[in-house]
Amino acid sequence: MATKKRGVLVMDYGTPKTLDEVPAYYTHIRHGHPPTKEQLDELLGRYKAIGGQSPLNDITDRQADGIGKVLNGGDEAPFAVYLGHKHAAPFIEDAVDRMQDDGVEQAVALVLAPHYANMSVGDYFGRVRSRIRPGGPEVRYVESWYQEPDFVRFVAERVRRALDAFPKEEQDEVRVVFSAHSLPLKALENDPYPEQLHHSGDLIAREAGLRHWLFAWQSAGRTDAEWIGPDIRDVVKELRREGHANILVCPVGFVADHLEVLYDLDIEAQALARDLDVHLARTESPNDDERFTALLADVVRKRFAEPS
């Protein structure tokens, strides 16, 4: 019996490769509406502050490659791995087209975000479904993977490693703040995103043996809409008012270094912490760590083994 050709579609948000690509990227995010000069200048300033370029695309390439190497390292039928970005080339739609042109018959779609939100993961899946041609591949979707025991252990170890950098006598009093990208409140009706994030923090805290932890949101958009909070900066201020001078941020909603981590946390939040005389540290991002890409490959394997 012939084995069906299998593919893995890896997806993420995407980022411009150069500063020259920022205007088109920002326009794509805004559904074809160009940003104002002030909006564009602000975003360009953020990219310049982290060196002029986000490492996200390169990291995502290595994450996808790592998943493929694990999947194709044994005696199983080979998996073709495709990478698509939401807002930068190669786009999700282009990756789906290539997958179909290559004759893939079964595929797993995996978003490089552990938690499900209609506005993010759900939107990615909608783009895939709308691009599948009649007679195209059967696609199985991984809605979330934050509860995977290997992921919980992986992040918990990063938390413990970061805590070890604090003075030993102060480690038990460090406030650990789990964070994720904020979303507009109006987009979260009947959405599991906030609940999953809080659950994720609780799982990791228990695995890491934490005494004190809480949750915050970050990177809210500059819009008139109300976004879910509290914002990470407000949490840092409140913790300082309560007398806490040691804070560790674990951006559990992100799996790679990019603008929201390198600027919003490492520059903006750090500047606030210095002003408040707070020692603010951050856990290391998963990036392309081999243990991380191996656990993602296991997520893909399990989804292939489940009913469609």
C-alpha cells in the first residue's frame, strides 16, 4: 500500500528583513492602509533600537529546519516542511500553494505560538483553509500546545536558570511575571486565549516550584480600542510600590526573540525598571534550541497519529 506524501506547514507572524521593507510590512498589517508618518517613524525607531533588523525570520527558519530534521531522522516516511508568514514573504498562502503543487496529501498545520486565539492562530488556520484547492491535502490543525509536558518542563527549566542568576538569598522572593501579547478586549469574546495563558503560567510555576508568580500583558497596539491588561509596565510599577525590587519576566506567549521581546521588554521595560531601581531579568527565549524543536516535532507526530 502506497504511503501518502506528508507535509508540515509551519506558520508565524513574520517580520521585515530590512528597514526598507517596514512600510510595506506595516501596510500589510493594516489591511492595505498605509501608516501615517508618525506611526511609521515610531516603528522604524523601534527596529533601529534593536539593531535595524529583527532576528525573527532567521530564527523561524531554523525552527522549521529543526522540526524537519527530527521528523526525518528515523525510518518514517519523509515529511516535507513548509514555512509561511502572515505578514511577510513567504506568505502562508504561498506556502500552501507550494505544498499542493508538490503533491502533499496529508499535512499538519502548526503555528509557532503555544496558545490559541481566534485573532492569531484561528486567523492563520482560516488562511490555510481558504487556500486549499478541491482535492487538495487533508490538513490537520494543532490548535494549541502549551500543555505539552515537554514544553512545560522546558520553560520551567529556563525560569529556574534565570532565577539562579539572582542572589541566592533573594531567589525565593523574586516575583515571576508571565507575559504574552495583549489583544483587543472586543476580539476575546468566547476566546480561550486569556484562560490558556493563565493556565500556562500556573503549569510552569508548579513545575518550577515557584512561590510567587502573576500574569501580565504586553505589546498592546496603538489603537483607540481597549486591550486586555494589566500591562507589564503597570505590573512592574505596582510590584515596586509593594516593595519588590527583583522581578523576572517570562514571556511565555512568545517562542523567539523578536521586536516585542527585544524592544518592549529588553529596552522599554528595562528602562522603566532602572528608573524604579528594580532588578528586572528575562528568561531566555526557546528560539532554535534542539530540545524545543524536538518537542514541536513530537507535537506534529502526535497530530498525524490522531483522527482528522
